[in-house]
Amino acid sequence: MVKKRKRFAAKLICALLIVTLCVPVSFAEETEPAEPVTPDPVTIYEPTPVRAVFTSKNTSDVDALRVEWDEVADATYYYVYRQDPETLKWSRITDSAGKARTVNATYIGCFDTEAVSGQFNRYKVLAQRKVPGPAPEGALLKKKITDEEGSLGAWYLAPVKLTSVTRPMDDTLQVKWEGSENVEVQYAENMLFKNPVSQEVKGTEILLMGLKAKKTYYVRVRSILDTEDGTRVESSWALSPEALGPRTVSITYLKAANGKKFNLRAIAKLKRLHGYDTAQGGCTDGTYIYQIFENRITKKCKIAKFKKKSYQLVKVSKALKVGHGNDITYNSKTKELVVTYSGTKKYFVTTVNPKSLKIKKQIPVILPTHLSGLKASDVKNIEAYSAIYYDEGSDQYLLKIRGGRVVLILNGSFKPIRAIVPPQKNTDITGQTIIQLGDYILRAQSELQSKDKNIINVFDRVSGSYVSTMNLKLSGELENMYEMDGKLYGTVFKKEYKTKYKKVKKKYKKKVKVKKKKGKWTFKWKTFVKYVKKKYKTLYRQAYTFIINVF
């Protein structure tokens, strides 16, 4: 009986095991939900005070503080918050209508027009995008984009308003302003404020004395603030009327030993530059001058290297594939030349060894889909990069997009940071080179072999707002500019026709006496040859260097 019970128990256990193994079991409720994918951390750049920032339609300007950040992949919107310095509470910055501002992912920067002047404005940025996977439809995920402290900030000072600049006497200037009683006043004999005289003033006016009679002076004023931690804060400049608008600027050609205009082409053609006769970009490294010459048939370029003082030719490169070679600059940090590709290849610049004048590498400058200050159409319609300049102080490049007004700001590694879109000025004149001098960007424009369309437009280097236009008394095609030893130099490509003479054979017929019959001479026609001078014109493509008398 006991054996039967044991056998029954054993059979029962086996049956239960079989049933357990055969019945399917769902573990769906025990599975952990997938974690939502979050945006990558992004750097928020230190906010920058700006002046006269033009809107996309260039219909108005504002005084603001610029906030920029890195792009977040697949972001839908960005929310920008400013902290109240007293309550330490965060609130969204607002637009012109007073509504909380939402920045579309098309942009990675915005302007805070209500930044408080005279205080430290602290910001943080939140990126939002749809959560993938099982999250409810339309749900958004917030991700802080900050530094270690969770935010970045900057002091901001609103610019003062320059109300009047008068000349009570020949040697004095009366300057008045409003908006601040702690300012810095600068005046100079040149519109770009090279080597200005500076004074700090407490009040709303100043009488500048000891000036030269019948001399034009340029004045600018900005608000200043010394913080408790010793930081000097400055607003953007307010300019006097003399520093704004168009003006005519004279030039002075450099002279050769024979007293004629100094011609780079005449020197360079003596050494492997036959056929390379069209001057293009030029720059200096402080010791040597580098000038690009293009071969219009082969579409290649050569770089000629000259000594700075004597302009003695040092070296000429081999034929380089740098396209049109429209512009060139020198990077003092990496010790290399950088040339714009200008139409041969989209998105590329080329680095060149200044000693060997050989190409080092071709570098693609790829624009992100969303760049602060740049519209998506600007990226889509890009042809190439036409002009470039390296600024040693900021370790940044200015890179102009060909076929438009957009100027890109790149870091020293050619990564785009933001864009400046200057207003529409002289859009019918072809763009040439671009350089930065102090607080200003100078963009040269020239219309082929024009006698009256060689200009330099001046823009604010931070905001891109228009300052002035310099009309040069120059015929030809302004190709490049560079600053050297405190002077602004330029090079003009000029077509010149020279009259020459050559001896040519000329046949003519003449009656000559043959013989005399019955007292009369008989004649016949005879062909003769003589040499005469024939006048003709020969085309020469020259490259003259000159000083632009703006300092």
C-alpha cells in the first residue's frame, strides 16, 4: 500500500512539472521600461553684448545681449532662462511682445533685449525634443545645457546715446551724451580709431582741448563699470556722425627706384610666373608679403613671396590647385597660410606652408544645419568661400560666403561659431577681400576694371551693423588689403595698354623711266619695298601696391 502511494506521488510530481514547462508564461509586466534617449550635453557660450543687431529683414535694430549655444541633435525647441540676481529664481526671457520666448531649433542663439544694464545676467538653456519609444505621443524631454555650475552669464551695459559733438573753438571739441555718468571717451584723427586718445569721464559731457585746428576728429563714447571682483565691463561704442556714412579716401602708390609706380607683377614675372598674370589675394606675416597670381587659362595659381621692406622676390611656388585664389591670410598661431577655394570646391579652404609654399591640406568647413545668425537658405545656397581673415587676438577666422553677405565666425580649428549678416550695401559690386581692424570689419568690393567702383565697406565686428563706406580714388580692380607697420596697404589688378611700334614691309608701285624714243621717255610700273613704323597696342596685366590713407 505504501509503495502504491509513493508511485502515485511520484507520478503526480512529474505531471505537475510537465504542465509547468508546457504552459507559456508572459513576463511583460516584469520587464523594465527602456530609458528615454536624452540630448548630448552642449556648451553654452559666454553671452556677448552687441550693438545695432539687424533682424532677418534688416528693418530694425536693437541693443541686446547675445546668448549662443551648441546644437543639440534632433532638438525641437530651445528655452532660454535668465536668473533674478535677488531671488535667484529662473524665468524665461521674453520677446518684443512680452511673451516667453521659444527658440526654434533652426537657430542656436538669440538676443535678450531685456538684459539688465549694469548687472551680471546669468543664463541657462534647455533643449526639448520628442521622446522616442513608449513615451506618450508628443511628450517632450528637458535637458539642461550648462557648464559645471549649471549656467553661464555676462555683465551687460547698455550703450550711451551721443547727443552732440560741437566745436566751440578751433582747438576744442564739446562732447555730450546721456544714459551713463561713467564713460570712456575716445577721439582719433582716423575713422577706424587707430591709436586713439582715451579719457575716462564721470558726468555727461567733456571739453576736449589742445586739438589741431581745421582737422577732422572722430569721437566715440561707451559706458564702463568696474565690478567688485576687479572686472572691467564695457558697453558697445556710440559713434559721432563724422565716423558714419560714406567718404572719399585717397591712396598713395608705392614708388620704384625709377620713380614709377611699384609693380609687383613686373618683379614676379621674372621668375617662373609667365602666364600667371592676374593678381588675386595677398597678405603679410609681418616679415614677408604673399601675393597670389592666377593663370586664367589653366585655372591654377602661384604664390609669390616678397621681403617686406625691399619687396625683393624670395620665392615662387609651383602651380597650386587653389581655385581662383581670391583671398589668403596668415595664421600666426599655426604658422601657415590659408587660402579660400573660391568656387572650385564647395566648403573647402587650403593651408599652405609659408616656407616651402606647398599645400599642406585641404580642410572642409561644413556648416551645421542651424547656426546662430544664419538662415537655412544661406546654408543651402552656398557656392563657396570667397574671402578669409585670421584675427590673432581672438584666434578666430572671418570667412565670407561667396555670392551673399554672410560672414562666418570660425574658431582656430575652422569650426563655425556664429554668423554675421551685414545689411545690404553696394550689392551690385563684386566682393573681394575681408579683414578685421580693431572693432571693425573691412570688406573690399570692386567692379572689374572700374574707375569709380572700388570701395571698402566698414561694419561692426560683433553685430555686423553698417558703419561707413570708403570710396577709393582708384582705377582698376581692388584685390586685397593687409595691415603692416601701422598702415593699411592694398593691391590693385590693372589692365594697361601700351602703344608700341614695329617696322613692317610696305610694297608700293611707281612709274620709272625705261628708255627714250624720238625724244620722249617711255615708262613702266615697278614694285618697290620700304620699311615703315606701324603703331599697335599691347595689353599688360599689372599689380600695383599702394597705401590707403585712412590712418
